Amino acid sequence: MNKVWLYFENGLFLEAKSFGAKGTAVGEVVFNTSITGYQEIITDPSYAGQFITFTMPEIGNVGVNEEDFESKSVFCKGVIVRSYQDRYSNFRAEDSLSSLLKKFNVLGICDIDTRFITKMLRDEGAMEMVASTQISDKDELKKILENSPKIGEINYIKEVTTKESYIHTLGKYDAKEFKYTTPQTTKKIIAYDFGIKRNILNELVSAGLKVEVIPANTPASYVIDKFKNKEIGGVFLSNGPGDPLVLDEQKKIVQELIDAKIPMFGICLGHQMLSIAHGFDTYKLKFGHHGGNHPVRNEDGKVEITAQNHNYNVPESIKGVAKVTHINLFDNTIEGLEYNCGNIISVQHHPEASPGPHESAYIFKEFAKRVKEI
């Protein structure tokens, strides 16, 4: 393994080992507390522009495979792990994690104290970092970091969204048959791709919805015409990376869709865009929520263990136009909303999991029910 050097915006300078691509990358450092599913996490487009620090110490031991991709690529800046295992052992594995990272030119960092980094991020908050296998000089790395744009200044949606529309037909993965299902669908919806995860599409199809996925900059008029002509029954707004407040184009699109009174469902970034489009700007959390073990209480008083991946949240003032349906029990932040108009719902967490628990998957069926009533 080669050496890699890390410089954090708080002045911390570390040396570690590299198991991924060579080069220099700048991004925001966050930590993820999931115990399993590292491939799904790494291929989630919502991590574009970020270094993912895994609190699970052993990473790489089950390899990677084609079926577990959550997107067509790897958009994160790098992966930070305590102990990397290049020799994998799993009957579904097709290659190593190292090979995957090298293929998509993503840094892999290991032999480093991830517990210390996680505690630092909890104390000081998510922060920018530069990592390099080529540059070992602290002052040079500091200069690179200071002259690089912050993640909140970059529109990563342009990088992760699909370039052309397509129809998604696969449903949830059958763990007994080891293949994705092909459920029958009865009603069509449009899904805006802000960085959509494949398992979200699988859940929508499994709920009985035919899904047309469209680029993030598709004019609202395209969707509204289809709704007026009864070609579709609703719109889904996907997850995605970065600060939602920089997405002026998407804000205007969502506002037009709201005015057209189209049933909508948003997850993560989609949840945030609905808030912003209603006039309630999001705010940044100290270190965000990233992991597969976050307790959320729903409006029936039941507690769901959820998968989460976000750094931004909707404000308490949103209660003026929406009913809160889900609350995060770690910090009491808003996790779910039903807008007073009656045809828009959204959640901050990820009911599709992948990885994580499936206790919130009923929300897809709730959306499908609303769509089929149109």
C-alpha cells in the first residue's frame, strides 16, 4: 500500500495508507455508523463531494458485486476505514472494494484511527479535508484546501442526475431467488433524479407504480402536461447531494409542481426541496445523520429504526403549512411531513434502506395509494 496524507480544515495533519485510487481530492468529511452495506453506501450519489468515514472497523471483507450498486458510479471523494480487507469472502462477491474505488478514481484511506476522527466530527462538526497520495507537505495541502470551493457552494446535482429519461421496471431484490423481481404496475409516476438510489425505484415499482425517471432540470411543464392528460398520477422527488439552497432551478420546478396540485412524495433532498419551495429554507446540522440505526417516532406513536444520510434539515417553522408525521428521537428534528394541501408527503430518512432496516417501507405503499386514487 502507498501512503496518503490528510489535512483537515481545523489544522489536523495525518498520515495513513492508501488502498484506492491515486491522486488528490478535496471534500467534506462525515461519518456513517452502519454495520453492513458498505458498497450500497459508497455508491449512494448523496455522498457526492464527501469523504465517508466508517465507524465499522473492518471494511472490504465481503467484496463488491454488480447487483448491489445503488447508482451507476461512485460519486464520493473518498472512503476512510480503520482496517481494510482486500481478501474478501462472500459467494456473491465479484471483485474487491479496492478495485471498485480504483475503477471510479476514488481515494481509499486505511490504517487510521476512525474512532478519533468520528469523535472529532461529533465535537467540532463536519468539516472540509484534502487527501493526497502525491503531496505530503502540510503547507501545500493547506493551500489547496483553502483555495478549493466548499461543498455548500457546489451544485453536485448536475454530476449525479441521469442525462436521459428512462423507465424503471425492476422491483425489490428476492433474497431466495437471488435476483430482482418484476412486479406488475398499474399507475405511472414521474421521478425527478437528484441522485436517486436504485432501491428507491425498486420500492416504488414494488408498490405497483410504473416509474419514469427524468433529469433534474426537466421543465415542470413536461410533468404538468402528463398529469393533465392523465398519463401520470404523481411525482417523486429523490434524494441527492449537497446544500439544497443552491438548487435555484429545482426550487422553481418544485414550486410549479406544487401550484399544479400534483400528488408528490419526497425523500431526503426531495423532502428538503419541498420545504424550500414552500418558503421555508433548510439549515445545516452540526455533523448530520448518517447510518442505519436512527430511531424515528411516527404519528401513531410507534418507533421505527431508520436508515439516514443527510447534513441538512427542514426548520420548525414548516409546521405553519404542514403536519409533522415523523420525529427523530436522537435530536427531535423533523423527519416527516404531510402538507396541509393534502396531496404532498415527505420524509427525511430513507424508507428504502439499502442498507438498513425496512420498518419504514410502508410509506411507499401510502404514496402509491394516493396516486392510484387520482
